[in-house]
Amino acid sequence: MHRKAVAGATALAAAAALLSSLPPAAAALPPAGAATGLADLAADPSALRQVPAQSRPKFRWWWPTDTLDRAEIDRELTAIKNAGFGGVELGMLRNGDKWGSAEFRADLIHALRKATSLGLTFDVTLGPGWPVSSPQVADTSKELSSQNLHYGTADVAGGSTYRGPVPDNPPPGADAHKRLIAVTAARVTSAEGKPLVLDPDSAVDLTSKVDARGTVRWTAPATGKWKIFGFWMRPTMQKNRVSGADEALVVDHLNSEAIKAALKGYDRQVFDAAAPLLRQNGGDVFEDSYELEHGPTAAGQSAVFWTRDLLKDLAGGRRRDAAALLPGLFEEIGFRDGAEQRIRNDYTQVVNRRLVTDHLNPISEWARRKGMTFRAQAYQGGIGGDLPTDAVRLASALPKADVESLSFGDPDDDAYMPGTEAGPNEPGSAKSRAVLDRYRQVVSGAHLSGGTEVSNELGAAVFGDHRQDPRDLKALADHSLAVGVDRMVLHGFAYKDYQESGQTTWMGWCPWCGAAFSFADSWNQDWPQFKALPRLTDYLARADAVVSTGRPRVDLTVLNSTSDVNGAQAPDPAGTPQDAFRKALSGAGYTWDSVTPASLPSQAKVTKGRLLPDGPAYKAVIVQDQEALPPDTAERLVHLARAGLPVVVQGAVPSRASGYTGGADADRRVDRAIGTLRKLANVRFVKDAASIPAALARLGVRADLSGQGVADIVPVHRRTATGDAWFLFNNSTRPFTGELTFRTTGAPTLLDLWTGQATRLGLYRRTGQQVTVRVRIPADDTAALLFGPAGNTAAAATDTNADEVVRSDGRLIVRDQKGGPKWVALPDGTRRTVALPAAPAPVTAAVTWKISATTTSPAGERSVALTSTLKPWTDIPQLKGTSGTAVYATSVQIPASYLTGRSGVRLSLGDFAGAVRAWINGTEIPVSQVPNAEPVDVTAALRPGANQVKIELSTTLNNALRTQALTGDPDYKAWSARPELGYGLLGPVVFKPYVEATVSR
């Protein structure tokens, strides 16, 4: 997570197996602790009235040291439970050397027991922080810590002889230990500027010419200028990012001996004692993103991550050729005709294979033996390294994969920079589509291997601390839910009772704030908005349950050789070919997964034109603009096409192998495979992305979702034993109102994710294997539709001039906000007219409200009582510049005629800024945390006559921090540039009546 790399540098200084392409771990039975027992929502839409514990979000929980107040531990776990969370993920952000001490183990075991008693799952990170590190690898002579490949050079004129030490150019402060990997030479074709260009055909391996004294002798061919390269492996000396963990070097992620040594140390420190309780609890062991860094390099040189036997894997049985081509791995060196990309492609394949076999698999097996489940962010993050991780392949090797909102680009790094208030990416933008695609890569890996969960480290934002309301967290979550991420982990909750120099909030320890650079919220139970979190957690849990019920159904899989899940914020993709590709597929309603060459299924079952028919059941594979492919991948495409899977090749047509391994024979294999594809009837070749939908249509491949305006809708489709579930995200700044056609046969039910209310819709059309439904989704918001059981023939209307038609006990009920005569068209072609009474007029709550506020600041709490119209706190003198909680109270008269058996009332809070809760006559109303949301039915809470209405609005600490900074307090100086935010209930608060009547049979 590249945000953590920056924050660490600043704040801490201050279904079926995937066959041969997947590792054995991914083909295992569902891991221990996997989410089980989720209801078939198509069969029982009302199941989410009670939110399932296994879908509830988790809180990342930070400890500062190893000696904590156990009463405070209990208070925090209880508060987390009461806020609607289902678990915690324990990490340590200070005093890393105390992770695993006797005191730490005692506190951990106490917390584990308390969490288990509360019904909270309890996850533990591998070590105190990230990347995975251990004192067990600190002896650099054992070569178990993270390693770099460096080089030195010597110039040799054509025809002359070099006799001397192997060239070396150690980086500043290099460790004394080093290992010679290879000595090579190549002819220079261009030394002007960068890159230095070499002739790959001239490259030779001279390693065998090195004598016992480390001297090499070599005579260059007669013509040209030559360079000799000496390649040396040295430790990066990278340390854990948590302060105090000075003896813990980062492990070599490409060497199984390294992680096994670290795990033995973790066992002695923590897991031998805690494993039985962890097994009983059912939590996970978690690894954060890699964030590997090279450290210093010699002037003008890059470095490459390495391990001592990597060259053997890179050679693929041709060590001499691979060694000779090592210069091409470095960014400042190239080969004639750009051939360096081939050796880099081979390196990428080898690195990812080693990450699976030598890092992920050993941890998965270790966790399994202890009865735990391994969950991880298996991709490079940070800004100091360039480990080329394949997010799809690595996710497919995990029992549980994890993503993170910020490092996937949501929000951008500049979203909360002083002077801006951008927040999450704008819906419908090219950046928003890119974010969805990054999430999609990890979810795709889980789909391929049958993974049971993909979680999201949610809510970190550069300068976003004390700036994000529940609505912002919901938006960030929705963007990942929209492609199938199904568990949220809020970042994060900090142990409250700890103080350190530079502490800049009076509300408790805030590890990520207080410096010139601040980064993430550090929640605790005393924060003003904490009491409003249960509504958000209920929403997230229900949404998670929808996108994890049943099995995934995805229209297409897209073969692309690159993964941009690397923690780096990419440039704006607007106008790029990649964005054009995304727009072309989404514009036609298609859903898609991503697959890289190494993760394309090789022998998977194709049944009735679907790959992996039990889910995700791809209908076609798109080869996206690939000039080269590994020969095995090209031949897999032929196998899949011959088995009946349609293939569309878009843009560049592969004409050669992507790597050096296999040489000219590999190129010929690719060429033959593409030639075979051209002859098959179910294969199409198209030039541009815009032509893909038409090609798919000619092949009979149609999207499971269609309709006018479908381009803005990002759907997740799940197939259950009895029907279908759909989660729909409106990726637009405009509300969507229109008809959508779903590939299903069941009767539709609309699920309210805030309340769990399941409304059986009575307005839809069934045509063959499709159902058309009228849908409304607010801008940047979501909807959930359930269809089932399959083939359900419930009563329905096909059209109406009323606002809505619902089903209840086999009857059709017409509802409308105006009333009067309304007609419904029935499937048999007849019309029925319903005489609705005239609907009463909406009731707008009083202009002036009583406001009782409690504000908080370093000086303590202050009570404020006033009357005011609804306006921002910035315009209310008593509340300007403050943070806290205000309760707005008024009385609303509702005539008895509004509450007859043929009428009801819905509540709209209108606009607001902050977190809200609402009560009517003492009954809490499950209101949305999104301003101007769809009204919620409050009929049952109302009574004829006077109704007491209370609306609670709570803020972040932003304004109070800013106010303190403006007093000149040096401890709060960093907050002086923050904007004052216009929190408050803005309204109008309106009670909207509706009338209803039953359609006669």
C-alpha cells in the first residue's frame, strides 16, 4: 500500500482447481474459517433482516506496545462489537521489538478470549507490521533477508583483453556480504544517453572464466566496443516499517527457507501459545502488501530483486543464455530492437512462480496445520520497489485475498490535499473505471481458484484523516463491491490510552496523524461519529452477503499480460486505449474478469460454451492487444476454442513468444497456434475495442444484463441453488431510472441494504430466459435485486402509470404519491384500473429546530443549546469551528388521514453533512448515511397528531483540530491548512405520504 510507504517514511520517522496453472494450495478444500452458512438469498430474500456475522466488516486494530490496560482492551472490543463489526485484525504500529514478548502474548490471549466471547473473529498479522520481517533472517551471511542484484562494469575495446577482478560497483552503505551471480559481456551498439543499448546476439556468459581469486580474463572480439558485467547479489537491508523493529530485516520473498525461518520465530513468539485459541476463534493470519524496496543503489544504476538460485529458474534449462542476457533486466540498459522486454517477461514469470511456491504456499500450509486461514495482499506496494507482481495469479494462490482502497487509486493521493475537497473518485470518470479494473484483477484470481473471500482494507486517504464521513466510506466500499469484493476491513481503530510526543488529538492515540503529512483515521469509541457506525456496518454487511451468495457468473474473461496492481498511482487514463476498452465492454453491459498468461486455465472444463461452468462460467475469452504470448498460453487458447469457448482477438495479434525461454521454437509455436485460431469458426479478430461487442454478438455471446443506460451500471451477478442475485452500482453522477433486462427466470425482489426490507416487485416482464424490471438507482449508489426461485410464476403487471407495483401474499398492490385512477397492464394483455384516493400533501418539518450540541476540543466538552434554521455549522456562530454531536428536535403534526390502511408515509432527511441517526417518537429509524437518499418508510413509527422527531448529526474532528491550530498551538500547526467543513443538517426534512390499493383479481 503505497500510502503506507509514504506514511511510514514520514509518520514513523516522526471452484474447480485452476489445473496446472495454479499451485496445489489453491486447489485445496475451502480453508478453515471460511465464511459458511450464508443463506440462499434468492430463496429467502428476508434473510438479511438479521445481518449475518460472517459478512460483517472488520476493524483493523492497532496496538502501540506490549503492556496494555486489559479493561481498556475489553472496552474497545465491546465498542467494536456494538458498532456492528464482526471482527478485528490486530497489528502493531510502535515498539515493534515488543511484538511477541511475554507481555504481548498475555495481552493477546486476553484479547482473543474476550473477542471470542463477544462473537468477534480475531485476525493476527505476521509480525508487528509490514513487509514480513524477522530477526531470524538478520544474519546476512545466511542470505535469508530480501536481496538485490547489482552490477559493476568494465569497458573493453574490440580485440583487447581484460584481466582483473570481476567488476563491482557496490551501493552506498552496502553490507559486507555479497555473492557473485554471473559475469557476462556484450557489444555496445549505442552508448549515447539512456538506455545503454547492447547487441543481444553478442552477449556471452563468462562466469566459468572466473578463477579462485575472483579474477576474470577475456579477450573481446576484434571489432566494436564491449562491456563486461559483474552481477552481485547483496541484501537490501530493508527493515520492518514499524518503529522499534530494528533487528527485523525483511524476508527474502523468493526463498522458502526465509519465510520458514521467520515462521519458526513467530511460533516461538506468539503462535505456539495462541494457535489453539485462534483455531477456536476462526480468525485469519494476515500478510500486508509487499512494499519491497531496493534501498540505495550505485549512481546511475537500478537494482533487481533476486534470490540466490533465481538464475537457474530464469534459464529454464538454458543457464548460459539467461546469464548472458542479465543486463536487460536493468532499466538503464536495453537490447537492440527492444529485445530486453523478453528477458524481463521471463523474469516476471519466474518471480511470480517463486512468490507462490516459496512464499504464499509455505505460509498457507503453515496456517492450515494450525487450523487457521491465510489472508494476504499479494502484490507489490510502496514507491521504492518494482517487484513485478501478477495480482491475478497470486490472488488465485490464496485461500483469502485482500485489496486496499487507497493503493488501488481510490481516492487519488491529491483528493484531500490542503485546498481540495475531492474525496473518492468521481463516478463515471476514467479514474473510477481504472479503480474498478484494479479490484477486478484480484477478484478474478479468487474466481479462478474458487476463493471464498476477497476483503478490502478500506478508508485510508492521504490527508484524509478526520475528513471522511460514513458516506465517503460507503462510496469507497461500493467501488470494490461493484466487482465482487465481499468483506470490508475498516482502516482502522487505535488503542486509545497511549500518548507519545507529537500527539495531536485529545481524543486518544492517533498513530497516523500529527505530522506535516497525515494519512488515515485512527478511530476509537469516543469519536463523535463512532456511534453512527452501526448503520454503515449493517449496510456493508448486507451488501457483502449479496455479492458472496451462491457462485459468481461473469460474462467474459480478458487475457492481458500486465497487472497494474502495484501500489503506484497511475496517470489519468482518460483517452487511453485501456479506457476505451473498458468503455466498450461496459457500454454493452458485459461483465468481465482479468486473466494473465500464467493464470489462464489450461485444462478447465468447457460445457455448453462456458469455461468453468460452475462459476464464474465465462462465455468467451478476449485476447486484448497482445503482440506476444507464452507459447503454452497460445496453445491453451486453441484448446479452449476447440472445446467450444468463443475467442475474440482484439488489436495486435500475437506473432511471437513473449520471453526468451524456448528461443525460435517458442516463436514458431505461437505462430502455429494463432494460425489455428484463424481457421476456427468460433474465433474472431477485430482491430479496435469498439468492435468487440459486435463480434461477440455474432458469436452468440450476450451480456447477462442489458437495457438502455446499462453503460453506467456495474453489475455483480451471483447464481444460487434456486435463483439469482444482482448487486448494481450506478457509476455515474446522474440517477438511473429505466428498464434493465436480467438473464434469469425468477420473480424479482428489491432488497433495501440499509434496512434489510425485501420488497417483492410486481412490475416486470418475463420473456424466455429473461426478466425485465423497472429500476431506479441514485447517482453513485447501489441497488440489490434477487430473483427466485427460478421459473417463479408470481402475479405481475407488465406496465403501469403508477409509481410502483409490489407483490404481497399473491396480490398485486399499486402505490402512488399522488393517487387518483391508475391502471396496470397484465401479462394476458388485459388492463385493470385501480381507484386510488388522492394522496395527502407532503409535510415539511418546521423551519426552526431546537439544537442541543456537545462539542469537543483540547479544552474539553462544551454543551450548546440554541434554536436555528437548518444550515451549515459554519453559519451558526455557536457551532462555527467546532466538532461534536448535535441533536435536532422538532414536533411534526401528521393527520390521521395519512395513516389509514390504504396509505403510508416515507421520510426524507434531504441534505446533510456528517453522520446521522434519526428517531420518531423514540423509535430509531434506519436512515441512509447518504444525503438526499431514497425516502424510508416510517409509517409504523408515526401516530396521528404530534410526532416527536429527533435527528442526531455528528462530525469528524477536522474543524476542532483546525480551530486549535489557528490559536497558534504549535502541536496542531499541521491542521492550519485544512478547510473548515460545513457540517450540519441542511434538509429539508419532509414526510412524503403515499396511497395504495389492491388490484382486483
